[in-house]
Amino acid sequence: MAEYLQQYLPQSLAYLTAALVHAVLILVVVALGTLIFIWLERKVSGRIQDRLGPTRVGGKFGWLQTLADGLKLITKEDLRPASADSMLFLIAPYVSLCASYVAYIALPFADGWVAIHLNVAVFFIVAVLGLEVFGVMLAGYASGSKWSLFGAMREAAQVVSYEVPLGICVVVPVLIAGTMDLVAIGQMQAGWFFNWFLFHDPFTFIVFWVYFTCATASVNRAPFDLAEAESELVAGFHTEYSGVRWSIFFMAEYSSMVVVSALAAILFFGGWNGPLPITHWLGLADSANPLAHYVANLLGLINFLGKAIAGVTFMMWVRWTLPRLRIDQVMATCLKYCTPIAAFGFAGAVIWTFLFPGGLVIPNKDWVVQEEYQLDEPQAQSAASTSAASTSPLAHADSGLHAEEHHGTD
Amino acid sequence: MEPINWHSVFFLLFALVGCGFSVAVLLTSNVVRMAFYLVLALAATSGLFFLAGADFVGAMQIMIYVGGTLVLLIFGVMLTARGPFISMRTPAGEWILGAIIGGSLLVVLLSAATSVRAWRPVAVAEGEARPTATRLGMALLGARVDKLEEPDPTQREGMSGYLLPFEIVSVHLLVVLVGSAYLARPKKRAVGSTAETV
């Protein structure tokens, strides 16, 4: 994009403008996403509890309800307790928001539509999302209130524990794909829905559910929302917050819900590839025409957002269905169930990719465009087994490097 | 208009943020504020890694240092705190000791930085991912792929990767995990089943 802008702008400005466009687009996704998902949460919870939810603000479905809420929050007084550590208290919501905002930088929204094409995108997103807890802990500590401190302590214990099974689950699709590049992982699942990693083998199917449980816990959603348990801790870590700062915590929560759902969509549900290879039938995705490619990407974007929204809706469904767990139950779920199941799925997936390198269901995916990834798959599993070095390491390495050299059309 | 080298601008920005907050860690006496400044300094360091094109190391910096260590540090501070806001006073002797250690480390690092014969820039087109993780993975499995690009053929010899160190570290970590689980186990079976916290 910067190269394109250089035709019209001086070079120094072109790079800055390109960066700003990316940043602002992601900010729009975060802000608009929060606006929509809070409305959706009200609607979903209403329907589950046999109510209507918001109906009046903005006309038919109450779709302006969140905006009205936002206006109300802006008019509220920005309170600060006398016993608070004021600097940390004021800055904590922004720390949370920054962490979930930064995760979007490496998240591809369609084939090549990504702000920064990172080679280690999966790792980066998992690392950055782990920082969101830092804002929560600062808030809990700096509020100078026992309720907040207890909420933050619970959150810290929970997130630190759930990072272990979450990490193991995320590694499984990476292992099958042989790369941590989210764009490449998405491209490998092109075609019919049975090319998705969810259906790659029974172990990935199990691992997905573990991933989703751990992701729900790591973004602090019910039934794992002990950090804000209303029945015990008033409101947990955000007890002392009001107005805009309070709402920024929720922006962070909702945007990280979207991030983990989008990550699930790419890792397990084929990302921007629909269940049917429609763009390939129409000849859009492999066409040399940039306009056709753009249309294919636009369809991919709709697919991708649909999957991410479905994931978030699923989290809401779970929230309004299951009761909150106790802290020892949360820990037992993580350490006694999620971690062993994830480890079992990981070992199973390693053995499966070793036995059936091309996948079992459809051994020759004949019409898949990216032939180079066909070569890559046996390489990926041989890289997992330590015998890669003993056979011809250079040939393996070459095909591995080839898989990385694809071009984003940003 | 003079073209601005954004690379240098962001290098200066990250370096200033990193140094500034490192100094702030020294000057504040509130432990949690120290941890917060340390997070910012470490995050700025990871920004420098990303700027240098080492995205794996940068993500590692965030994961291990910024994430893991500091969450544990604050967790420890919160668990062991007696008062609401702990403050630490550093005695003069520790300042001197710290200055000696830090100063000697600075001398070592500066001499290392100035003794590099030639800096090699990484040329990568925009919108393309640098294949850093693949090479690292291959090197850990014993194949130094990066040596293929060495222009000097004599330098390409000795392509024994890091398989042995990798295995040693893995086994070491496993032993540490088993050991910590052993230390943290309940000594006696509790009478009530509700005391079964992990």
C-alpha cells in the first residue's frame, strides 16, 4: 500500500499514511465490533431468558441501544477513590484495550488482508492476548479496594493457568500446517469444508472444543467470569470504575472475544474459505484479474466475519446458559481436564499426521490451487518427528521455505 | 521534502521509551509501579526486535518476559503484600553495588556492539512475511538452513544445528515441572473434599 501511495505523496508521508490507514481500520473493527456485540449480547440474553431484549432505541430491533448506553456512560462522572493509586488506576483500562487491539495487527481478515504479515502470527496473538490480564490486575490493585483486589487475584490465577492448555491447543493446527503464519494456515484449508483442520482428524476435533473452553476462560467470560462475580465481589476488578473508563474494559473484553473467535475460525474453520469452494467455481480466487481477486477476498471477508460472529454468539449462548463455576472448579477444569485432553489431542495429532500425511478423508485434494502446500504437508510432519535431520535436510528445508514465500495483496 | 527514515525514527522512539522506563523503574519506590514501568520497558525492547525483523524473538520477548515474568511478579507481590501499597527504599550500598554491576554490563555490551565488523541489512519486500520461524525450527532440529545463504563456501561447513541443546533444555524443563508438581502436592489427604484446591 505504501508503494501505491508513493505515486501521490512524498515517500515519508506515504509510509505514515499507510500505517495510519491500517491502524484506523483496525480501530474501527474494535469499536464497531463492541457496539454491535453489546447489542447482540442484550438480544441473545433476552431471547434465552424468554424476553425481547432492547426494542425501542433506534427503531425496530433496538439497534441503537449500545450508542444510547455509550452516551449515558460519557455523561457519568469519572470517579476515583481516595485510596487508589491514581496513576495506575487511570491508566489500567487503556492497558487492557491496547493488548487486545495489538492482537488485531497480525490477524488476517481475508487472503492477504492483514495489517502486518507476520511469520509467527499465531504465537504473536497468543502472546499479546496474555497481556490483557495485566490491565485487569493493575485495575484491581490500584483501586485500593478489597473487592477489586480479590477479582484481580482470581483473574491472574485463572489466566496464568489457562494459558497452558490454550498454548497446547493452538500448537495442534500449527503442527498440521507446518507454519505459524496465519495467512498460510488459512490458504491450506481452501476448498470444501472437510479440508478444514477441524475435520482433519478426530484429535483436532477434540482439541477445538478444549481450545474454545480455554479461550472463553482466558477472555474472562462466563462461566469463567470469577474476576467480576457479582454475587460475591460486587463487580470484581471494575468495582471502583465508572463512566468511560468502565466501558473501555468492556471494549477490551469484547474485542478479545472477537480475536479468540477469529483465531479459532482461522485455525480450525478454514478462515476466509467458505464451506463450498464457490470462489474457485466462479474462477475468482485463482484469476489474474485484480478485481476478481478483490471480489473473492470480499466474499472471504464475509465468510471470516460470519465465522467469528458465530464464535462470539456461541460464547454468549454459553454465558446465559451455564452458571458460574467456583474458583476451585475453574482450576480443576483447567489442570485436571483441559490440559490432559489437550496433551492427548496433541500426541494424537502428531501420530495421525505421521501415519496419514495427506489427510484421511480425501487423500488427493486434486483441485486445490496451492500445490506447494501439498508438498509442504509431509514436510511438516517429518519436521515434527526428529528424523528430519537424518534424511536430506536441505531438500526439506527448501520446500519449507517455499511455503513461506507467498505474496500478500494488501 | 527530505525523506524521513521511519526505521530510525521508530528505533529512537522505542529506544527512548525503553531507556526512560528503565530509569523510571529505578527511581520509583512503589513495587507495582516498578512492575508496570518494567513491562513498558520490556515491551519497547520487543518493539526493537520487531523493528530489526526478528519477529520470533520479539514475540518471545512479549510471551516470556512481558507476559510470564511480570504476571508472576505482580502475583507474588500481591500474595506477599502486608500493607495496601508497598514501597521499597533502596539503601546506598545497594545503589553502589547496582551501579557497579550495571556499569560493567554496559561496558561489555558497548564493546560487543562496537566490535561487530559489518551489519547486514535484511531486504524484504513489503507485505511479505520473513521466514524466520521455519529456519529457527529447522536449526533446532539439526539443519542449519540459514547457512545455505552464506556467500563464503568455507563458512557453510559445520551445519550441526541445535538438536542436543534443544533436547537438554526440554528434558530440563520437564524435570523442573515434575519437581514443582512434587513440591506443590498436598502433604496429607485433607479431610474435607472442598479443601482440594490446586
